[in-house]
Amino acid sequence: MATAPSAPNLAIFRSYASKPNPATLPPSILLSHSETCLTVFDAFPKSIFHFLVIPRIQPPLSARHLANLRSLLRCEKSTAKEVLMNLNEEANNVKKMIEEEMMKLYKFKWEIWMGFHPISSMEHLHLHVLSADLYSPKMKLKKHYNSFHPSLGFFLHLKDVLSWFDAVPSYYQRMIKLDASHYESLLKDGDLCCWRCDRALASMPKLKAHLHDEFDKLTAREKAKLERKRKRIDVPASSVQASATDDERPEKIARSTPSQGDGSSDPTVGGDLPS
């Protein structure tokens, strides 16, 4: 008799967040941790780089308070904001790690998104930190793509959620309701469009091929920029001086010669991040 596939462990993030010492997690799962958060690799990454920042369960908050974004925002306002600020701090550290790896692997950096899903099947709050490409073999379904589309409305950018705390109380109360029916419709009814150029695509395979082309174009543009920069740096100072007329001021020649601090040195790359 065939064995039925095992159901995903929907409470796995909660088990991570409950650990007194997150360092006991294997390096294939854990990227980093702090006193308040831990960061894990997304098991099904939807971009080239994709991590999850998870708040650790610590008093006065319980697992119930940290079940999802909605449950957190129902807590005392100052307490909820503190949790989000801790996530923001850890996410910015993760962002720096991603950028170092981008420079090592691709020789250029691109945008990084940080945000929440207002509805999640996983049973613990988690902040997505992912590179802005949505270019991954694991991206297979329309609902998954639309859940990360940066302007469709389902993906709630962290900076936008934090801005609710500075808004008038009535706006804050309206936003933290996170009405499930509204957000579910965005996944079902939203068109399948490229997040870069808004081009509508008829199917996921066509969208994925288009995103592949878009990333290749981005890579080509960045490589061309690096090549132009390299050629400017390689121009000998003597040839620059020879092209100047006798009546030109020395300052003009100085402006034409790259200085040591113009960012032309090779980028410093940190330790490896598993991809």
C-alpha cells in the first residue's frame, strides 16, 4: 500500500521560536539569531535569496500573541511596535549578509524586500526577507507569485506596517483588522503580471520565462556598468594630462582623474551564505 505524503509541519516556526538556544538548530536551517529573533532559510525560496526572521517567544508575549501579524497587532500598541522594531533590526542585518553574497556571486546588488503575509498557513509570525527578483525554481503557483508581488497589496512591506503606528488612531484600527476576505481576493483575482514591467502573462511557465529574461537583462546592464567603470579607471593619468590644453587649470585635470576613494576598488565580500 502506498504511503500518503506527510503533511507539512505548520507549527515548525513555533518550535524554532520556543528554543532556549537557537544555536542548536542545524546550519542548514539557521542563518543567525539574536536575543529577540532568529533567522532561518526559507525551505521553499521564492527568490534567489529568501529568509524568514522569526520573533522568539519571550515574556510578556506567548505563542498565542505571536501566532501571526493580526494577533500581534491586537496586543498593546507599544508592545507590538517593539516586536516589529526588533524584527526590523534583525532583517537589516540579514540584508547586509545578502548584499555581501550578491557582490560575491553576481558582482552587483539589487533591491531586497522585507514584508509580511496578512494570511499565513504557518503558525507563527515570520517576516520575509527576499531579493527583488521572484526568480526561483520553487515559484510554481499563481497564488504564491501574487503573494510576493510588491505592489499587488497582499505582500505588506514592513516599512508600511510600521507607518501605521504613526497614523491617526482610526486609520491604525482599520488597518490592523487585516480582513481575510479582502486579502484572499487579491490572490485569486489578481492578474498574472510581471512585477517589473506590468506585462500580463497567460501562464506561470510564460511568466517564469519572462522573469528569467528580465533578470538576464538586469545582469547584462550591471555588467556593462562595471565594464565602463573599469575602462575609466584603466585610462592612464598621463593620457588625461596630455589631452589638456596649456591654459586649462590644474583643478580640471584633477577632476578628470579618479581618486583613491571613488569606490573603484573591488568590493569586500563577507563569509559564504548557503544558497
